[in-house]
Amino acid sequence: MKRLEDMIMGFWDSAANLVKEAGEGVKRFNEKSRKLQNEYQQESSEKLRRVVKSEGFFGNSAQEKAIARKVLKERGEG
């Protein structure tokens, strides 16, 4: 019976750690998004359009493209 209790507690400890790590990942994603948005607000619309259109292995990430689109839209250009 003790072994079963240990397994159950181990499961819940692992689940709690997983939730904590996921929360930290979301926090990092949001911080990066805010930083990118602040940077992109200072960039030219031409550069932002290049970010949106970039493709391939060396292209910008989906997060960067989404933020560039958002800034362009805020400027009335998107």
C-alpha cells in the first residue's frame, strides 16, 4: 500500500512541476512578445513587411511575423 501511495504522490509532484514549467514558458513567451512589439514599433514599415514576408530556414519566426503584422495593422497598413 505504501508503494502505491508513493507512486500517486510522485505522479502529483510531477504534474505540479509540469504545470510550473508550462507557466514559466508562457511567461517567457509573453516577455519576448512585449520586447519584440516595443522593438518593432521603432522599425520602418518596409522592414516590418520584410519580416512578414520572410520564409525558409532563415526566415523570421511565426511569433515575429504575428507581431510585425500587429504593428502594421496599428499603423493602418496591415
